[in-house]
Amino acid sequence: MVFFSGDTHGRHTIHKFYNKNFPQQKELTKNDYVIILGDFGGIWDLKSNKDEISLLKVYKDRKFTTLFVAGNHENHNRLNSDEFPEVPMFGDFVKQINTNIFMLQTGHIYTIEGETYFVFGGADSIDKQYRKAYISWWPEEIPTTKTMMEALDLLKKVKKVDYILTHTTYTEMYQLMGFNDNKGNDPMHKFFDAVRNTVEYKYWLFGHFHVDKYNVNRKTFCLYNKIINKDNLNKMLENPIPTEVV
């Protein structure tokens, strides 16, 4: 079974994965997955330390396997280095953080439990002027133009996927959510506009905005505190939750 949730930022909202908040995990195994939609933040400091090891152990001790999409608040230098090996998984390659934590790589398509997932991480940090480059902010948070073009070429070939998993969203969804902040200038939005015009999808899920909202007609979901699976997605589409619909 596959579950989805939003940003965790290291320890900031890791409590949502504790048993009392996510009781379904009692029935899960390492062959079940929870996918964090960016800003995992478990790899943050310049090198591994006691705090990081302690944090990763919380995930390691969960019954499920943790997968994540790259957000903007990640140490991209370390995640993309040889420190974490590429290993075959889901018909492609992922980055292995430890025995049961893996990063789904940007621009790749994976097959999990018979369904296809296009993954494209990254977003623009609106607070980067208050951060230090390569200490608390990494320019690699925005994928290269080459990576974007290769992804679009791949999507043109496959034509449809079951899921699109990203950290931020496309222009229309951002506008529908009613935000009025600098995140509206994110160059990733225009890229995702192109993705939306290139490939068919059943569900589009993203994080980044620290809210739980969705649009029924566009089958697009922004997640933060919720931990949901495909059954939940379908129920939300069939019986919309008024406070969460945009």
C-alpha cells in the first residue's frame, strides 16, 4: 500500500508519523510505502551527525518504508553526491539513504504496485535571502533546464501516468489556492504548466504550501498534515470536503 504526506522539515512535523496519529501503520510492512512530497529535511547539515542519525532512526524504526521527493529545503549537495548510492528500485534508480529510506529522483518515472509515478522535485525558496548558500540553502533546489527538457521528452513518449508527484505546483493551482506571496514567482510553476499540457494523469500530489487543499476537477492535491492513500484520494474526489476544496 502507498500513502502520501507533505513536508516534514526534519523533526518539525515528524509527529504525524507516530502511531497515535497514523494508526494504520500498525498493519503495514516494509513492503508498504509512505511518500513525503518534498522538504523531507532529514539530510540537512554539512555532514552526518548525532542529530541526523537520531532523526533517521525514527523513520528506520517505522514499520513502513519511507520514500521522498526532493523539496527546496534539502541539502542537495549531499543528496546528489556519492554519499548516497543509486540503487535499482521500482523499475528505475533511487537514492538510498539507509535501509528503508529512499529518495525518488527528479525526472524519473517509477512503477509502484503496478501504477506509474512521474517524480519532479524542487521549488524556489522565498526565504533564501535570509539563508547562507551551501549552508542552509542550495541553488540546486531548482532543477536545470536540461533536466526539465529531458523530463518533457520522456512524458511525450509515455503520454500518460497514474501519478505526478512534485514539491510545488502549476500556475493555475497556485492561483486557485488563493495565495498572495512570493511563491507565485516560482519558475517551477511554468515548467509544471508544460508538464500538465504534455501528459495525462489520474492524480497530481504536491506539498510545499503547508496546507491540505485540493481541486476536484483537476485531481490535484496539496498535502501537509494529512497521510492518505489512493482510497482516500478517490473518496475526496467523490465526496469533497468543503473546507479543503479550492
